[in-house]
Amino acid sequence: MVVGPRSRSRRCEPVSGRIVGSVCAAAITAAAALVPPVPAATAAPAQPSARPADRSVAGLLTQLKTLYRKAEEATEAYNATEEKLRRQRAKTRDLTDDLARSRTDLAASREDAGRLARQQYQGHTQLSTYTFLLTLLTPHPEKAADQARELDRAAVREAAVVERLTKGERHADALATRARAALDKQLSLSAKKKKQRDKVKKRLTKIEKMLASLTARQISQVAEKEREETDKAQRKLLASGVLGGSARRAQSAAPPPPLPDPGPAQGTGTGAGADTGGGQDTGGGQGSGAAQAPSRPAGGTGGTATVPKTPGRLPMASAAAGQRALRWALNQIGKPYVWGAEGPNAFDCSGLTSQAWAHAGRVIPRTSQEQWRRLPRISLSQIRPGDLVIYNKGASHVAIYAGGGQVVQAPRPGTTVRLSPLASNPVQGVVRPGSARR
């Protein structure tokens, strides 16, 4: 079902201010890529030397796939920087808090030192020589000795005050240096994030312009070509037997429905069925309202998970944990793809996978590249529901294996979370959450 422009635009509302102006327009028009046609008169025609009519359908499909892959790579780079920035902000905040406490302690030490200086000026603690002479001349040396010991203890306390003040000043200076460095790094990451956001916007705009240059017939032909290629790749994969007989038997079966998950849903409303272009989609599912800003972990079916701190070494995730991650992902079907989003009402590819496993009790890296780099790898023949399928040589895309040769994924701008054939993109490999590599 083709979603009308007005309905589609509601799903492209900003995520933390990320989707603005041309980016939303790019995502709207990108919905037509490799799916049923939409009007293509929203941009100026291409130069005559590069008219789409002069290119083959296969060439158009290759070009579109390249543009989408580059947009995915830019999105995942943006996500990685955002995650680093999030951690850096926490570090800067902790150092700032430590510095504030250190300065409070330093102020107390300076007050003690000032009191000591006043006492010395008034002569209250400069009696050691007098006491020594008194000990020699007094008829009661025991009393004088007690006084001397008290003065010695006072001297020790004075030395401790001075040492505490000196150490406090050094500690405060060191913390101030570290806090300034942390803030500088935070500002640098913020600037890098802005550049990467602009890069994503530019790449989405390229997709928009290319789609606008195509006729409805060309878009339909490209969609059909992608369906043929996906079906061919899927048949080849299933025929290889690498997934086992169950996957071949499941090829003609209906996809599994979303399973009930305890807890109230945070995304409300019902969404229209997804497009069926590229042989990737399975129709409608649970929908949501307009895309909202990704929030920090909070409970609920459609929300972001409350994630524990990463422990030291973890065993490989159990099959039951994989089923929990899959169950949560299935319940997100129908929610829109928005780049940089990790729930509750919109996702990008790695936002979906990282949140699914967070709801299964495992913290995994935020981006598809880091999931591929750091999580334990397994062979395709060992794949089971909940495992993560990494796509493309640059690991720019990721999906969750659903069994039966199917995956749950947030495919690309303008689409929704859906069930797709495992071979809908070039498979790079499979990972299963466990102890992450550094």
C-alpha cells in the first residue's frame, strides 16, 4: 500500500531536531525507492547528459543501492559519534562534580590554614623553646613535659593542615585540567556530530533528487528488478542448505506474528501496511504515531530498555535470550525508519537491534559496525532466532534473524520495521551477543 504524502510526512517529524527541512523531504521521497511509484515532479530534471531514460534498469538499481548504502554508512558514523558524545558528556559531568567537591574541600582546608596562621601570629603555638626551658627549670618537670607533648601534637596537626591544603590544591588543579580537556573533547565531538549530520542530509538529498528524476514506469521497473534479485538470492541461499531444512520448509509459510510482550506499549495508534517493493516486506503491523526523539532507556514494549552496566565477561547469549530479543523486535513492526532513532516510536537499523537486545537483558554496541567488530561471530549454519545478521562489506546494515530464512529489520528512510528475506542485502556475517571485544 502506498502511503500518501501527507500521511508519510507525519512520520518524518524531527528526532531531537535531526530531521529538518530537506532531510524530511529526502526521507519522504526515499520511500519510493525500490517500492511502488510516487509522483516524481518535485525536483528539477537532471542534466541531459545523465538522463535516467538513457540508463538501464539494472544500472538504476545499482546506483540507488549505492546511494542507500552510502547513506547507511553516514548514518552509522553519525550514530557512533553520538554514542561517544553521550559517554563524553557523562565523563565531563562526573569530572565537573568531582571538581566542585574538591574545591569545597579545598575551601575548608584553606579556612583551617587561615585559622592556624592567626593562632601562630597571636603566639599560641610558638611555645616550644619556652616549654623546653621550663622543663629544665621547673620544680614540676612532669607537668612541663605534658605541656610539651601537647605542643608537639599541635605541631603535628598543623603539619597535617598544611599537607592537606597542599594536596588539595594539587588535586583541584589536576581535576580542573582533566575537566577542561573533557569539555574540549565534548565540544569537538559535538562539531563532528554536526558535520556527520550534514553529510547524512546531503546523501539523503542525493537519493531524493535521483528519485525525482525517474518516471513512474522506471521506479516500477526498478522495484520489480530488486524483487527478482532478492528472490533469486533467497532461493540460492535456501537451496544451499546452510540454514537447514526448517528454513526451506518455512519459505512458503506465513511469517510469524508479533508475540505478546509484558508491559504497556508506549507507541500508540495503528500504522498502515508497509510497501512490498524489493520482495522484502510483509505488509502491516503494529504502527505508531509521529516519530519521537530517541530517549534514554525506559521500560515498556515500545520504549527503550533500562540497561544495566556492562559486566566483565559474559557467556554467549542463550537461545531464550535470543527469543526475547526477537519477540521485542517483532512488536516494533510497522514503526517508521528514522535515521539516528532508537525508539520508542521510530528506529534505524542498529537502533532496533541494540534496543531489542537491551530488552533481552544484554547491552550491545549501538552501531552495526561496532556490533560486527566487537560481538562474537558465528557461522551462518549456526544461526538461530535473535542472532544479528550484518550486511555489506562495510557492515553498514544489521537485522535480527527471525527464523525460517527471515529477518526483522528497519530497512531504510521512508520504510517501516518489517520482516524481510535474509538475502535481501549482501550478507557480511552473523554475530551473537556475548562478551564484547575491545
